[in-house]
Amino acid sequence: MLRIVNRVLLGLAGLVLVVAGGSVLAVGLGVKPPSWWVYHGMHDVLLSAAARTRWRDEGWWWPAVIAVLAVVLLLAVWWLSAVLRRRRLGEVLVDTGDGEGALLRGRALEGALTGEAGQLNGVERAQVRLTGRRSTPEARVRILLQPHIDPGDALHRLAAEAIAHARDSAGLAALPAEVRMHGARHRAERVS
């Protein structure tokens, strides 16, 4: 969800900047703008002296400007913190069966899952990241397959062995996984 909001906001900001910059450039190059447009000619200024000082003497002007700038600043800080927030899961809540729980380091489960996935037949290299919440983690698995391996078989073995073992050992009800497979490219060798 945050990724979609991020892209939509960046797209809208980019569109506004392109339209505003394009209009200024077009009027500056001599294109006659429509009558309702902000600029009326090539030598028109963005803000006239009267427009710049129009509201300065009003009592509400400066508090309104400061409030709008504060809201823009808070939104920018929120957006930046959301983009820079850690995506990796720090710990996983393990159900111990006695009503209590234990915390397992996320990197430990990632390492175990990576090691087991990397040892599967036909997998050249594996990489696992845990995301989500600590009570309902999700795995993002990237595997590099050897050229002769069927991707369907590799996916079945990954789900039935490595992911199932990780789910069972952590006592999780489910461990959804997003798997991305890439085929290893081998170089042609000269046969003599």
C-alpha cells in the first residue's frame, strides 16, 4: 500500500512540475497562451509586486502561511520516514505451546531458510528476506536455478521442504512466500 501511495504522489508531483515548467517555457519561447492562463506574454513576471505584497498586512496571512508550511513539512517527514523504514523483519514470535511465546531473531530464521533452500537440488544460490509482522511473517525468496532444472519441481521442493520446515520449526500457522526464480546463464564452451 505504501509503495502505491509513494508512486502516486511522486507521479502527481512530477506531473505538476512538468506542466508548470512546460507552460513557463512555452510562454517564454513566444507561444501565445489562452486568455485564462496565468501568464499573458513573454515579458510577464510570475508574481508582480502587488501580488507579492497583497496579503502582507492582513492579520491571518502569516499564521496561515506558517500552518500550511508546517503541514507540508510534517507530510514530507512522514513520507521520508515511511520510505526509509526498515523493511526486514527483526524478530518472529514463536508459539511455544504453553500459552507463552518466544522471540526468534528474524535473521536467524532467514539464515536457516536460505541455507536449506540453497541446498535443494538444482538451486545454485538462494536469498531470503522476512517481511510482515512478527506474529505473521512473510518470506520473499529469490533463487537462482541451474540451467537443467524444471522451475515447477524446484518450486514444489522449496515449498514442501524448506518453507514447510521453517514454518513448522517456528510454530507458525502459515508462512506465505513470494518466490522469484531466475535461471543461471551458462557460458558456451568450445568442444574439440
